[in-house]
Amino acid sequence: MAKLRMTGRGLWITTLVAPPLAFVALFIVYPIIAAFAYAFFDWQGLLRGEFVGFANFHQVLFVEPYASWTRNAFTHNIIVFFALMVLQNGLGFLLAYGLWRGLPGARFHRIAVFMPVVLSTIIVGYLWKLFYHPLFGPVNQVLRGIGLDQLAQPWLGQSSTALWALIIANAWHLVGFPTLVFLAGMQRIPTEILDAARMETESEWVKITQIVWPLVAPSATIVFVLLFVGAFNWFELPYIMAGLDGSPFGSTDVLGLYFYRTAFGNVSAGTQDFGLGSALAVLIFIFIAAVASVITVRLRAREIQV
Amino acid sequence: MTVATANPPQHNSLLGTLGRDGLIQIILIANTFIMLAPIVIMVFSAFKTNPEIFQSPFSIPDFTHVDNFVRIWTETNFLRYLINSFVVTGGAMALVLTLGTMAAYAIARYEFFGASFILLFFLAGLTLPLKLAIIPLFMLMRDLGLLNNQFSLIFVYTAMGLPTTVFIMTGFIRSLPNELEDAARMDGASEARIMWAIMLPLVRPAMVIAGIQNVVPIWNDFFFPLVFIQNDNLKTLPQGLTTFMGEYSTDYGVLYSGLTLSALPIIIIYILLSRQFIAGMTAGAIK
Amino acid sequence: MTKTTIRIAAVLGAATIAAPALAQDLTFWSWRQEDRAQYEEFIAAFEEENPDITVTFESFEATNYNTILSTALAGGTGPDLMMVRAYGGLENVASAGYLMPLDEEKIPALAEFPDSALAAETMRSDETLYAVPFASQTMLVIYNQQIFDDLGIEEPETWEELLEISQTIEEAGMMPFANGTATAWQNETIVSALTSSIMGSGFYEDLDAGEADFTDERFIDALTHLEEISAYFPDGFIGLDYASAQQLFSSGMAAMFAGGSFEIATFRNLNPDLELGVFAAPGTSTDDEKLVGLFYDGGYAANASTDHPEAALKFLNYVASQEFGQAFADSLSNISPIPGVEFSDPLLQEVSELNQASIPYMMLVDFRYGEPSGSVLLQQEVQKLLAGETTPEAAGETITEGLSTWYEPFQD
């Protein structure tokens, strides 16, 4: 290292570092900063108009009908997050615990549980949309087949079931991810700690809550944060399964759909509005960043250093 | 960075654990059934006609009945979408791995002013949801004349893939021993030659991990093509899927065969390389 | 036959404006991806008569077409000629000054066009026409003639009869209507297709004059009737998407489909053996005028900053000619608004006759000029209504209230 002339060395490092930096600066950092700036202007189609201060923010938060649209979509994101926390991360933890025991066939189960994860959300969305079809979908056909005709429902058509139908499709798609992250966490628990625990108690429950759970806390932190960011970026699955309007009547509307619809318009809406869209993007962005950092800090504090 | 493969815990009493393990085994089998059944129904239905799907949705089909696949192959732009997906994913992966390794190598092997700042800069991009910046990205692509051009996708995917790649590669390159490098330097080899001939062959395992970490989300992405690409001949597979799902919306056999054909490439590769896939895709989440 | 008429049209188009000598390349954008073959034929005929002009046809996905077009125009890479939407959808593109203003001096044939057609392509703020309208669409009930014949039933004259025939069909083990409401915009089409006669032209006139809003009892009555007839929609219709509904009808499992005349071509495509009939959904008594819902799809426009304005105008004159309209109707099975066009297809002929008694497809025609658009409001409220989660009265109130945020006549 020392033998290099400073100019040559500097040039070489710059050659290595500048192109990747330029990509990140141009296609990530600049657009995100620009999104903040855009939100303070009035937009006529693709033309930037006057500076309007916080007017766009005020409109999406406090002026009807935008305010109730925003609230409605936000509430659904919250439901999605907590539901997936149980159905996806909770189930994932249990499955990981089962897989960790290394019973016969564990390798096969591991491959199976992760298989949907590699599929595109678009494929998963269409597949489950076909499954939920009120007349011909396998879900209702199974229910009718076992004599539960009254349970066969238009799952995606009712406001009471549509969001849950989407949540279940999402959990099926991605449960393999937390499962294998937790499993990796468990596999790194030192054998001595486990042996010691086994001396202390026979209860599986005590072992899970007192030993395993605290020791996989680092995995949990990451899985929780990723789920949070994912739940508030939810777009593809509702887009394919419920449409851009969050059908039926907004009962599956989430911030992602609402943002896209506001910014780029859809067939039935009058206009597209980059100003309001940017304001929404900024609000979602700030919310995600704030909560994600709180989750990280709070959970990190609880992690046990092994 | 790989998943730890420690031995499973030893069981001290076979009798005592039998009941408990039996329960666990049942749960695991049930779960595996739920995971695989939808995929199996999809593949089976792809070989059926509409009446067969309505009347016997779960029966084993006649696997010689490939009309649905023939229609997808000949009547739609499927092949074109597939090629486009390969072009875009291939282009982005080549750039991600090249640029990511360059940056990681510089950060990991040289001490220079701002190195840690640059690493932080990349890490900041790790969790930022870029979807929310789609409006400025859209305007940027318009100004660069890249709308309706696959380079818009390649560039965005490259930028999105760089943070994780730099993160994974930096950690790995740092762990490499110095001896080889120092010896080569003594022999008067240039820095570029040291990197190319000596260090790069050593970082291949990390490149596989970083590659898989990025290749799956890029291959599957739908959002950016939705906004950037309108010309049918330029669409990637997930986006193209929405086009022909619309065209054949009433022919369920064809729909299922379209889904099957789209899912097949990645499922087969996954089954062959499941260990690497699992390690790669969870790499960002495992410390 | 078609070829010759197109050729004559092309000559006429060419004759209106003196041809410059240089070769001119024009691009023409469209959202009708499925009509590419027909458009290439129209263009070939035009080019044959105008050897100095070449037109390149490019088509884009319909749902994103507006975004693509306005992006390209704003970036200066727009086409010379393009299809544009009507009503509020035209506004986005026209208000930015991207389109060439048109009048009867530039395109003499426009003098003969119906006013409602021209109004669809006229921007409200400057009262200027920007495009040559190309097709009207009609909201009505399409039925399976075979099923009607087999069951010995006829087109209903009153709402009561509509309920009766629905009952007959249901008792015969078939679905009376194929419609589903899971796809949002289908909720808007069924309102227009089934209840235009119930609302009556008087309601639309009052609405247009600012004397009525959607809390008006004639509108509430329409929604109440819609709720009533939805008992004859398929089981679980609130979860049934548009494509599945089309499938139920075209496969002969359902006898009627309430929707747009644009479905006719789709149904024939899905099942060429299908014998189709159409009727306007009736009012409560035989005295009520039977009305269909009517709107214009879009028009052909020219770029205001095209390098070849004469050539572009020549093309617009061509697409405004009766001969083009005839070829358009014959090969695309669409209702051309150009006067004098005759429909060799008896079904289209019938649709064009039904058009004589119509009210506008009103949310599109009048209420897509602001947010929230009338279409979005109506779609959501009808979806709710048919799911049993709101009443006609509450729906009317929500729609009126939503529109009052930007629609001035509702603001007092």
C-alpha cells in the first residue's frame, strides 16, 4: 500500500468507488431528496407549477375526501402489519422451532416452506385470485365438497373478508422467510447454553420463552423491521387481487395503492396529481423511517449479547 | 454470512420426546402440504380444460394434454417477455456484481479518507423504500430519455442492488488474509492486477450469495416496469403476465399454464440450488 | 369492398388540402392494441392515395395510455397524430396546449357531426374542439337470443316484465344476469345499462341545469330498482370479476349481460355461435321512454407542434369522412358518429337506433373534471349498496357530498 504514489493510489480508489457511488446517488439519493422537494409544489400534469408550501400535506391530511381516504388506507396498513406479525412471523417462529429439532424430513420441509418465497408476487396474486373465485375457485369447491356450503363465500368481494383473504395469500407467500431467518438464529445458539437449560427445566414453554426467544432476538429485530417496511409498502398483491381502487369500495385500499392512484391516476379518476402524490410519499416515508428506527432501538436494547 | 449449520440439539430421552416430536412432525407435514398444494393445483390445472377445472379441480390431469401451453407459447408474447426478463436481470446483475465488488474492494482493502462515510452512504440505501421515490424517478427517466427503454430498469435495479452487495462483499473481503496480496505487491504487481488475478477468485462464494440476494427480487419485480415500460415488446415476465392474464381472463386452463410457465424457471433453479437460495435470500437478515 | 370505400375516402381526404411534394413521416398513437390489423389497413389505404405521406401506427396499454401520452407530449417526443380520450380525459392533454385546435374550416366534414359527439372532444374551458370523435358506446342489456327463444320469453316492456323474465330464467336453472361487481367500474356500467329509463331524461336535464343533485328521488328510485334486480345476479356476484362475468354470459350459463355495446365484439369473439339481441332496460310503465346510456369513446387529434401540420390535417380529414366511418363500423363493429354511416350488422343497426333515445353515461360525461370523480364515488357506493352495506338514500347523499368538494352547482 505504502509504495503507491498518492496520486496513483487516489486515482485507483476513485476508479473503484466513483461509478457505484454515482449509481446510488443518481437513482436512490437524488430521487428521494427530490420527492421531498416535489411535495411543496403545485403540479399541472408533468409540469411543475408554483411553490405552495405545506398545502399538499394539508390537503391529504385534513381536507375531505382525501383525509378519510388517507385514514382508511393507513388503518388497513396497520391491520396488515399486525395480522402478518402473527400469521407470518409468529407462525414462522413456531415452524423454525419445529425444523430446528432436525426430525426426519426436516430438510424437505425446509425446502418446501421456502418455495413460495422465490415466486413473484404477481404469480402468487393471480394464483390466489383464481383460488378465491366465488364460483370456480378451489377454496369454495373444497368447502362445498366437505358439505360446508354456507361457508363458501365471495371472499374478495366482501368488505368483511377481502383484506383477510389478501393477508392469508401474503402469509402463504412469505412465511418461509421469517422461518428460515429464525432457524438460522436458533442454530447459532451455543450447545452449552442449551445443555445448561435442559438441566434446569423440562418445560418446553420455559425453554422457548426464557432461552430460545431472547437468543434469537437479533433475528427477530430484523424480521420485524422488514415486515414493517413491507407492510407499509404493500402494493403488488392488492394491485393484482383487488385492483387499483382497493375493491370492494376501498376495503382493501392501502397507502401503496392510494399513492400510486393519486400520482398516476387510473381509468375512473379525473386527474393525476404529482404534488399530492409526493406529499403522500413523504408522509409514508417519514412514518416508516421513524417507526423502523424506534423498533430497532427498542428491540436492540433487549437483545442478549452471546 | 452463510447460515450456520450447527448440529441439532441432542435428545437425552427418546421416550420423553416421542410425543412432542410426533406433534411437531404433524405440524410440519401439514404446513408443507399447505405450502405445496397451491403449486401442485396450479401445475395440474395447467393441463386441464375449463370444464375439467370446474368439475374436478383436484384430479390428476392427463399430462399429455399440452394445448394450454402451446397456446401460451404460440399466441402470446410469452417468449419475448421471458427473453426481456433475462436481458434486464442479466444486465442488472452484471452491473451490480461488478460495481458492488469494486466499491467493496476499495472500502475493505484500502484505508482512505472517507471510507467509512462511503460505506455508510451505501448502507443508508439498504432500507430506503425506493418505491416512494417513483415520481422523481419517473421524471428522471424521462429527462434521460429512458422511458420505454430497458436501461431504465437495469439502472434502477443496479442502484437498488448495490447497498446489499457492498454490505455483503465488504464483510467478506475484509476477512480475507493479507499474505497473498502483500507477496504480490512485493513482486511489483499493479493494484489492478492484484485485485483481478489474486483477490477476485477468492471472493466468488460471496458473489454467489450477493447474486442470489439480488437476482430473485429483480427477476420478480413488477412495480418499476409498471411505471417505466409501456411498449409490449419490452415488458418483463411479471408485467407481461398481467397482459396475457387480461387477454385470456376467461380461459382458466390457459391462465394456470401461463402462471406455471412463469413460475417454472425459478422453481426448478430453486430446487436445484435450494441451499444457496436460502442462504442468499436470508443473507441480509442474518448477522 | 371495404378497401374501395377506404380508397375513395383517402382521395377525398387528399383533395381537401393541396399536397406538398416532400415525403412526410407521421406517427400515430393508439390505445387500441387489439385493433392493430384494422388500423394498418385504414392506414395502408390512406397511404396509397397519399404516396408522399407515411403513417406509423403504435399502440399502448389502454389503462396507462393517458400517462404515456402526456409524458411524451411534455417531453417533446409525442406523436404527430393520436387517439385522445373524451370529456375529462381530454382535458389533461388539451389544457396544456399540446393539441392542434380544429374547426369546420380545417375539417369541413365536422359540420355534419352530432353536437353531443363534438361536445365530447371540446375542452370546456376554451370551448375549442381538439379531436375528431370516432365512436359512441351504448349502455344497454345484451341477451342470449337462443335462451330467450327456448324459454319463450321476449324483450321486456316494463320493469315488472324484466323481473318476470328473470324469474323464468332462474326457474329454468340458468343465471338471469351474468354481471358481477368485484371489478369497480362494472358498478358504473350496470347503473347506466339498467336504470337510465328509471332515472328518465327529466332527471338528467335537471341535473345538467343545476336544479337537481344525486339526492333527487328519481336517482334514489333508480338505485332502489338496481338493488331489486341484483337479486337475479349470480350467487356471490359481489366477488365476481368482470372477466368471469363475460365468461358466464358467453358460455351460455347466463341469459343477460348489462353493459356496454363494446361487449358485443368480445362476446362474439369468445363464442362465435352466440346469437345476440339487445334492448334498453325499461322504465316502470310502458309510458316511460326506454332509454340507453350513451357516451363517446375518444377522438383522433393532431399534435400542435407537429413538423407536418398539413399532412396531419389531411389524415384527420380522412378519418372524418363518411367512407372511413363506414369502414370503421364494418371492420371494428363500432358505432361511428359520422352521419350517413350504415351498419350491415343488424345488431349494430339496432344499437344505433336505440341511441336515438338516450341520456348520457353521466359520471363520465359530466363528473370526471375533479377529485373525487363522480365515477369513483358512484362505483364505490353501488358496490356498497349491492353488498348490503348502505342504502340508496345514503349512497345518493355520499355521492352528492363528494362531488360538492369541486362541483360548483352542488355547493350551496
